Amino acid sequence: MNVIETVNLTKSYGKARGITEINLSVQEGEFFGFIGPNGAGKSTTIRTLLGLIQPTSGRASVLGKDIIKEHKAILSEVGYLPSEAVFYTGMRVSDILKLSADLYKKDCSAESARLCERFQLDTSRRIEELSFGNRKKVGIICALEHRPKLLILDEPTSGLDPLMQREFFSVLRERSAEGTTVFLSSHILSEIQHNCTRAAIIREGKLVTCDRVENLSKTNAKRVTVHGDFKANGLSGVRDMQMSDGNISFLYSGDINELLTRLTASHINDLSIAEPDLEEIFMHYYTDGGETK
Amino acid sequence: MTIIKHELRQGKKSFLIWTASIAFFIVICVFMFPEMKGEMDAVSDMFSSMGSFTAAFGMDRLNFGTFIGFYAIECGNILGLGGAFFAALIAIGALAKEEKDHTAEFLLSHPVSRVRVISEKLAAVMIEIVLMNVIVYLLTIASVAAIGEEIPWKEMGLLHLSYLLMQIELAGICFGASAFLTRGSLGIGLGLATMMYFLNIIGNITDSAKFLKYITPFGYTEGADIVSEGKLDALLILLGMVYMAVGIALSYLRYIKKDIK
């Protein structure tokens, strides 16, 4: 079953912002990454799925339910962490967690206490006293405490220190192992690369590509780094060339034999040829619009 | 019920401050009556000869020398205006504040329908208004008893009932506006309440502006009319309740489909 499925989902605002004909499907149990820079439409997509905003055209279902007609039933099984976790001032952390649980009509006190312990969150503090990172933790616990079938996380790690990020991802992996579907929206590629099985890239409101993470990082291009007397001039398929004292580094997608011939003809001290990482793929999709490979 | 409880808890501080202030000023005014009673004949003559100013506050038809005459004018200005401000403020913020404070995303990503959010918020606003009026009414009655005046039950009851209806009408209209607003809502609420108050005064001064009574809810809270006629103006109240119903209906129509910022 597809936990998230969108068909030509479009949301247009007055100006250029919004999303255009997004077709996305996320299967049950997947750890799915949603990558894109700020303003690409990640949050708009998520907010449409959650019924906070109405789509202009197209349709979508979450957990097999229509996002408009069965919006309430969807929300009872989804845990959502907004990119900016904002709560009512004047309330204590414990009040917020209780309010959230009450709105889900569930008693989450045991799970909530366990999570607070893991994230080292003091529930007696007032919301307005909390740092950005601590507010984020409150959001995380609100998203997790009712044990939802689908977790939708919008830039979840901003504000968390590295230890907390590690703890957070270990909780996510546990949940994922128990069968929870995780939809992780982020612009931090390493997060996606280390955790997700599949990912989609969104750019200026349009889905650029959607594939398994290892396929996304596997293109015919290689990252070639040469130390020595080597000139890449005249080779076809060279991109993103960087030179620094005696080092030359570039992405190569031409004929590998041609490259080897040129290399044997030169006097070189050191050489590495590696798969480009996701970051480079990402830059590739963003800098030249994903039109060339 | 969860949202009603939450709303009431969130609004507790402002509720207590408004209720205490309004009750305090009314009680002070009531306590001033015995001292002023003796001088009232002179004051009454003066007040009734100030031309349009006299008419504006209905002082041409009320006797300042009687307790109810004095009370209808004092109370009209304190509970009328204070209550109107309170009702307008809490109603106009009810839906808009969630977006202004960015808490809408938290609330609406929980499994609650928009209809339930609107209904429970509306209920919370009405509960606060009714509760405030009941508390003020009880304290007022107690203070009248304390100065040893005979309590004019009927007139007092009618006056306070008309203020309550006026506040509920204003709240309904502001609640409707709240669904359309995201920021700057408080100013609009206060402005609306003030405007309604002055519309009534203008309607009192000139006969050609009498039709304003059909617009402003202050039209049926006129102390002079209520005390001299011994009843409320059913037509004006009915019209007011229609305005309120329109406001509330608009809030549902708008907020159910609203894109949350």
C-alpha cells in the first residue's frame, strides 16, 4: 500500500511560489527522503498533505485516505513535526504534551515520559523559557508520543545538537524497524543519505527526480582527483573543475579510456577516482536544472 | 471539550483583569450614589438642559435623582463600553491569534476538524462573556444592597440582559471577522466596538440618524428607553441576533477552507 500518494498535486499562490503537478508515492514502512533547498516547496507539499492548505488541483491520499474528505482520520495516525515548532506561551512543557495527547484522544503519558527521558527534556519548564533546540524537542515528542503510523518531519534536526540528532535518528530507526513509515524533509543531504532508502528531489515546486538513494548517488559521473602534472584541457565530459596547488579535481562523465590515456601520458603523484556523493548529485540537479546528466 | 478548556485557560488572565476592572468601576459608582443623591436635584436640572449632549446620553428622559436613573447612565457607560471592548477583543482574536502566534500549525495538525475548532472557540468566547456578566451583575446587586437602596430588580435585570445581548452580538460579528484576519486583529476589534458606541450616540443626537439604531447593538442598550418603557426593544434585538448569526456563519464558511499561514 502507498502510504502517501499524490497525483498532479498542485498548489499555486498568487506569485511563483507553490508546487506544480507533484506525483509522489511513498510505500508502507519506507524511510523516505524529501530533498530540496529552502523555498522549493517541501513545506507546501507537506502542509497540503496535512490539510493545513487546500490544493489548487490534483489529488492526494495519505494512508489510503483522501486528504480533503478524510483529513481528520489521517491526522489521528500521523505525527507531524513542523520546521518551526511554536507553542502557546505561558504553558509548561508538560501541559503542551498533555494537550497534544488529549487532542489525539490518547493517554500517551508513558511514551511521553520515556521520550522526555531520552531527549533529556525538563517538562516543568515554561515554553517561553526554552531555547530553539529545546522547543524542537517538544515538537519531536508531540509528533512521536501517540505512536503514529506515519511520521512527517519537516527539517527535524535544525537546532538540535549533534548528540540529540544522533538520539533522534536512533529513535526514528527504531520506529522504522517497527514498521512506521518515515517521511523526512530536509536540505541536509547526509541525513538523507545515511537514513533514507528512497528520496525525491524537489526544485522550484517541481519534482526533479525520485529514486533509491543509492541510485541517486550512482550516475555515470566520477569524481576524479589528480595530484601532479596533469591538464584536463580538451577532454570531453569534464565538469565542476577545481584547481589548487598541484591538485586538480573534476567530475568526469566522458569515455574512461580517453581519461586513462591522458593520465598515463602525464606525470602524476597521486590519483583517486570515486563515486560522487549525494551532495554533488544534488548540486548537479540544482546548478544546471537537472537537464544534463 | 479539550479546546474549550484550553481556550479558557489561555484567556484566564485577561478575563480576570477585565471582569475585576469593570466590576470595580461599577461598584465605585454605586457607592458614590448616596453622597450625590442630595445634590441630584440641582445636577438633574443642569444635565437636562445641556441640549444635544443631554439627548446623546439619554439624560433628558431619566431622573438622575432616582437610583435607577443614576445607574442606567453610569452603568451604561462602564459595562456597556467595557463589556463591548472585552467581547470584541476576545472574539476577534479567537481564530486570528492562532495564525498570528504561529500556533495554528500545532493545533490543526492534530485530528480535530475545523468545524470543531471553530465551535469550541466560539463556545469559549460565549462562556467568558456570560461568566463576566454574571459576576459583574452579582457584585453590582451586592453593592446596591450595601448602600441600602432598594434594588430595582426588573430594571436592573433588563439593563444587564441588554448589555449581555449586545456583547454577544458584537462577539459574533467580531468572531466572523476573526476568521478572515491573521494580524492586526485586536485594533480592528476595538475600532469596531468604539464605532458602534459612537453610532448610537449620533443616533441619539439627530433624528435624521435614528436609523443607526438598527445597525449598532448599543441601540437596544439605551438605559433611558429600557427604564422608561420597562421592556427591551424586541425588533432591535432580533436584528442584532441576525447580524450575530451572519457573523458566525461567515466564520464557518471562511475558516473551513482557509489556508493556514
